Amino acid sequence: MGPLVAIGGVHVPEESVKPLEDALEAICGEFGFPQGQEFKWSPGRRLWMRRNLVDARREEFFRRVLQAAQGYGVQAVVVGGRCRAITRYRSAHARGGRVATLP
């Protein structure tokens, strides 16, 4: 298939920001997250959820998060496509020294 590129984002209506934040805090509390701990779709090694929220319980957590987002009118957009070429070069500013640029 070749290289792919994708970009995405979410839109949270202004009036939903605080109520959604409160709902997400409550969901995190129900699932045992330590106070202030973030969640990610692909949690890194240092995140609590990587080892403590796994399998069916993680699926249920994300289901609840998505239901809350839907209930507050959140919209997501993802655009993806194939690339004809990707050029890689080393950069002192790039984490890990690799950056992909698209012609």
C-alpha cells in the first residue's frame, strides 16, 4: 500500500467544555485513575492506565469516554491519504532525530 499520512481533530462546543471535563474526571475516578493522571488511546510506559486499565476494562472505559463526548456534542474529523514519497532526514531539533517531510 505504501506510506500513509493522517491528521485529525475534535470540536467541543464551547458550552460543553466544562461539563465534559467534569464528566471525564468522574469517569476516570470510577475507573481508579490517580488524581490528575491523563489518559491516552495508546498509553506510554509511565502512564498508570498502561498496566492498571487493560483488556475489557479499558474497552469499557473508552466506551464511556466516547459516550460522554457524544452526549456533549463533540465532533471528530480525521483525514487520511496515501503519500507518493516521504523524505527522511536527520535534525538536531527532532525527537529521536527523524522527521518525515512530504513533498
